[in-house]
Amino acid sequence: MEMEEFNKLEEKVTNLIEGLKTLKDENKKLKSELAQYRQGADSLDKERTEIKNKVKSLIDLIDSIE
């Protein structure tokens, strides 16, 4: 293998490694964002359940008055 071909191969490998590092960093960021979204969704689900229970209690209270 000539030195020029080896240098081209080395450059391609270096570019590949840089690309992999970029993808790894992006993956880490996306996993973090996904965890935050899931946490927010869980919080909204809990709030929605509390609201439903309060509305049901109010309906039950109104029904008991009739």
C-alpha cells in the first residue's frame, strides 16, 4: 500500500471516528430530552387524574343533594 493510500485511509477512519463521537453525543442529548419529556408526561397524567377525581367528587356531591 502506498503512503498516499494509507493517508487517505487514515483520514477516512478519523472522519468516521469523529462522526461516531458526534452521534454518541447527540444520542446522549436525545436520551436526556426523552427522559425529561417522559417525566413531564407522568406529571401531567398525575395532574389529570387528580382533576378527574375532584370533578367526580363534585358530581357525587351534587348528586347527593338532589
